[in-house]
Amino acid sequence: MLRARSGWLHSLIIAADHLVSGATCVFVLAMPGMVFAGEDPLPLRLIAVALTATFLWPLLFEHLGMYQSQRRKSILHILGRVGLAALVSGTAVGVVSFALSAPLAPSFAVVCAGAQLATLGTFRALIFSALRFARRRGRNYRGVLIIGSGPRAHDAWREIERHREWGLHVLGFADERDMAVDPGLDGQRIFKLSDLPDLFREQTVDEVLIACPRSLLPSLNPVIQLAASVGVPVTLVSDLFGDLLPPPKTGRFGHLPALSFAVVHHNQAMLTIKRVIDVAVAGALLLLAAPVIGVAGLLIKATSPGPMLFRQVRCGLYGRRFDVLKLRTMYQDAEARREEFAHLNEMSGPVFKIRNDPRITPVGRSLRRWSLDELPQLWNVLRGDMSLVGPRPPIPGEVAQYETSQRRRLSMRPGMTCLWQVSGRNEIGFDDWVKLDLQYIDTWSLAQDLRILARTVPTVFRGTGA
């Protein structure tokens, strides 16, 4: 019954959203101190704000896709959308109230948005729970036809079987032959692609799920045309390249629809916040560190010939080259003498490091121990060459010796500190160093950056691995 009346249920939910948001708005308006007393108990400005607070929510839900099927979404995803709508609604109501000089308390927009978040969030959670309860008992189901009968189709079928709450019923599998390719699908209904027109006439197909190998894709044009002609949505299981590429994100390439395959899909908003933090913190630290850099520079100039700062070409994001700045800690001819001490290298792989490098000056040794030589890199952070936290930037000669898989550590902006820095530095071999960098990239979050920054301070004071 639910399945047959889904359109009616959809309209009922939209009407209920209007009712709940409006009733909540009226309730907040009735709270003491929310409306300022005036000659006109119901001014037009107040009505305009109330209508905004009432009707904006369903519009936002429509924009956020909340009136589309949510059967494969989690409750956290849905509540997150409600929270986002509350943020936008509260901001809009506040702007309208201010623009119209409505006789409302300054806190009205926040209180109203918070109350609507609570009531509409609860309403959505109840609908979500009720529909899942019904689907687990075989109601409100959707018939799914899976294209393919190999391992991908088998995985898709098992995923549906694991999630009974989705309310999906597999009608069968369609392939070029009427026998399953994967033995795990023996006993399931297998159709030939040529039989699909009859199947669509005899069965109620709500969704076509394409889960086949790339070799079968050229044969699918009639299937796509058939589904489009009867208005049935098509879903593509997009692991077409197996484990070679991660799941894609949908987007556009100009006016063309596109799938974007990235090694890791980081949240762009969070990356923007990361960059804002980089600029703010690096700017403040650079001002505080200016006296230290000045004193260290004078000591460098007084104890060895050569410039105060050392510039070295490093590889940044995706291998782009930039000049990293450091306080000079070695004698002026250090680079020319590198081959002379190559046999003393203590690091595996392409990295060159010597614990007691004879090319380091006495002042430079102290600067390195406390990582003071890296303070000028705060300027690189401000410029955007680097971040506060990220894989350390390698020199081009090292990158030239990387294996293909090791180049992935260049897929994120390099940093002044990283997991390697706080985990032992030179005491860790190159292979483990790369693993730590890839671990950071794959699991990146702002919280992880803060943890690494917090661990960097005691690591610097201890001089671990320096």
C-alpha cells in the first residue's frame, strides 16, 4: 500500500513540513519578549518574517534533495541536511528581520531556527524510523533489476541483502546469456538482455542497477534506452576500474556531466578552513618569531661565511617546484660536498640524511636540534607553497627516484610538520616515512592536524630524531 501511494505520501510530507515549521514559528513568536509591543499587534513586517521562517524550510529541503528517496541514506546524513537548512534559514530570517526593522528580539532568528531544527529534525527522524520499520517487514519495497551476473552483480546483491531496511527486492539479473557468470548467483533469476522488454511489461521495475564489467558496457545502449523510455531510473556501480581508482564524485566538465576520480575526496570546505588557519597562525607566528630569526641570522653571519637564509628547490603539491626558506645551518659549500659524504647516508631510499653531518656548522647544529632553522618556512605557508601540517616537501632529486606509488605523497600540500616529524623523524626509514604520509593523506581531518600540531611542540623540545 505504501508503495502504491508513494506520490500521496510525498505530498503529505511536504504539507507536514509547512505545518510543523509554521506552528513552531508561531510558538516562538508567542514566547515572552520575542515581539515588541506596538500600536499594531500584527504588523505586515512581522507577517513577512513569519512567512519567511515558515515557507523557507520546504524550499531548502527541496534544494537539498530531502524530498527524493532517502531509503539508502543514513539518519546522520538526513539530520545533517536538516542542520544545514537550519543554518541557512536562521541567517535568512535574521537578514529579513533586520532589513524590515521588524519588531522582534535580536535573538528571534536563532531561537526560531533552533526550535525548527528540533521539531523538523524529530519529525524527519520519526518518518525515517517508521519507513525503515515498514521496509523490514516487506512493505514500501522497490523492485530492482541488476544488469550483470558476475562478481560485481553478486556484490551488489549481497549489499542489498545486508540492508533490508532499504526495502529493495531484486527481481533478477540480466546478462548476455541466461546463465550466471558468478557461481554465487546460481538459483537466482537470470534473464538475457534481449528479454528485457518483456520483463518490463510483466514486472514492476523501479530501478535498473548496472553492475557489470567494462566489456559489457557496449551492449547496454538498448537497456538504457528501454529504461529511459519507461521512466525508470538507472544507477551505475562505478567501480569500473576495480581497485585501481577510488569511488568517483559526480560533477561537470564545462557543460558536460563528468565523474571525477581522485585518490582521496577531501571535503573542499574543510580544506578552505585549513588554509584560513594556515594563514592566520603562520602570520601570527611569523611576527612572534621575527626576533628569533633576526638573532639567529646574526649568529649565522658571525660564525660562518655565507647568507643568513638558505633557499632550496623543493617539490610541492603534485610536484610543483618552489623555493623553500630555511636558516642556513651548513657551510656554504655543503651542496658541493654531498657526494664526498654519500657513504655516510643513514636513510634508506632516495633520502640523504646523516645524523652527525660534518657539513653542519656549530650554530646550525643548535638551530636544527630545536627546529629553529625551519621558522622562515612560515613565509612559505603564507605564500601557499606549504601548509602548517602535511608531508615534508622533498627535493627534485629524491622525487626522481620515487616509485610510482610513492608519488602519491605529493597529492597534498606539503607541511612544516607531519606524522613523520612527531613519530621519530630520522629514526624512521624511508618506506615507513612514506606509509605515514599516505596514512595522513587518506585519513586527513582538521582534528588530525590539531593533534599533530599538539604533538609537534614536545617533539621539538625533546629534539627527537633531529
